[in-house]
Amino acid sequence: MSQPVSETSLTGIKPTGEPHLGNFVGAIRPALELTKQYESIYFIADYHALTTIRDPKLLRHYTRSVAATWLAAGLDPSRTVMYRQSDIPEIFELHWALSCVTAKGLMNRAHAYKAARDKNAATGREDLDAGINMGLYNYPVLMAVDILIMESDVVPVGKDQVQHVEYAADIAGSFNHLYGDSYEFKIPKAIVPEADTGRTLPGLDGRKMSKSYDNTIPLFLPEAQLRKLVRRIPTDSTPVEAPKDPDSSAVFQILQQFATQDVITDTRKRLMAGGVGWGELKNQLFEVLNQEITPLRERYHALMEPDSELDALLAEGAQRARERAQRVLRSVRSAIGIDTER
């Protein structure tokens, strides 16, 4: 008796910067865990990045960097389909077809578009759409296509991204209402972490580690630079001999995500007892980070070399992804009345 086919999980990563420790803890680790439960698909959303990245060399670098990061972190390309969005032309044909069944009012309520208009209003601009390009406005439709063309059942996202999955479900519903006798899209669901505790790391200024705050610790820094940045993590002026609250320490919060449970328990006890200075704790954090990151760093840099296997792996992933996309697009073209033999 054949085994039932598992549900499909889709993860998209926009290549807009260098990967950092916060990405590793908050996105990469949890997403890799999902490969144990779902048929997993990962794509690098390079066309989405065009809303903000205008340097072609930088876009190429970030795109390769995202792919190399996931592979270095443990993604198995033989079990997981990984591809560049730009390698799947069917996405962009389906984008137009689904744009034609998407209400403009729905797009007007998109978080990113509303936030951009609110920013213009706050600065007193008369034209609330000033500086907003159509890529930003149409972004939710393209994201819906990314989800639907891979017949995704679930999409792991943070709370601030749930609307995108809801929009994909709405757009699929609109299409199904019109053409459901011929073809129906799956209605995707969002997977949201039950709690963000432990998934958000503090940055170099104590706030959430984020590229927006320019306070990140890049994931693949050389040892000397990694040590230097760890030393910059803010601490208070509590004397060495005094007891310290581990949970209020940004250094300890990062340590918790990379050390073994035995090390975490022992360090907590020593901090609470007193006699451990922040400098000693930072040295410990560096050693723990460097031990875990070193093999990933080596793999990452090998993949980033021009003659590495990275491009071949992406090409293989694109071929597998296109097979799914072509099957869906053929069904959609037939349903809407476009000649599928051309």
C-alpha cells in the first residue's frame, strides 16, 4: 500500500543583505526543522528584491549568498527543491493571469503599501503615493503566485507576514470561484510560531537584531571580526563580584541559542552567584559562536567561489521547480481559455 503524499511547505527568502545571527536563529533553523515534517520547497525571491535593490552586482551577490547560506546551514538539495525565482518564467505569466482576478481594493489594504502612504502622510507630503513604485504595490500578487504555483499547503511566516498568505488564499478563492469547474488552486495556510521567545536575538545596540537597525552580527565573519563585534554587545556596569541577572543580559540571550544545555545551566548559575564579569561572558560567547559557525563559514565560502557547485545545484532545483510550475500553468491556461499548445 502506497504512503500518503505529505503536505508541501514553501519558504521564500528575499536577497536584500548579508545573513546574520538573527536570521540563523529566527528563520533558518526553524525552517530547516520543517523539512522533517513537509515536502519542502525553498526559493530565493530575487525579483521581489527589485523593489529596493537597484545595484545589479549587489543583487547577484546577495542571491548567491542566500543560497550558499541555506546550503551551508544544512539544507539538503536532494530532499528539498531550492531555486531562484527568476529561473521560473511561468511565475510571471501566472502573475498577470491572477492580477486580473485580484481586486484593487485588496491591494490598497496591503500592509507595506499602507505603511508607505502613512509615512508620506506623517512627513506632510501632499501626494501620499510619492516614491511608491508599482513593484511595491503589486508585491502581494507576485507573492501569491509564488505560493500557488508550487501548490503549497503551508507557508511558514512571522506574524507580520501572515497577510501575504491570507492574500494568496483570497486570490486563489477568486480564481476558483470563476474557473473552479476546470481547475482549482489549493488554499494555502500560514504556519506562525506559537511564540517568538528565543527566536529574536538582541543586536549590537540592545534592540532586536535587524538590518533595518544596522546592529547585526554577520553570520560568516572571520574570527577576529566576530570577536570584535561580540565585545561591542552592550552590558551594564555591574561589578565582576556582584550577582547578575542572566535574562536581562543580551550576551546571555545570544549564548542560550548556541551553547549546549549544560553550558547554559552552568553559566546561569555562575552569573547569579557573582564573580563572573561581562568580559568573561563575552569571551565565552565568542568561543561558542566560533565553534558552531566555523564549519558553516568554510562551507559558505567554498560555495561562494565562482567555480563551485552552487550554480549547478540551483539549476537542478530550477528544473524540478519548473516541472511543478509548468503543470500548474498549463491547467490555468486551459481554464481561462488560452491555447495550451502554443
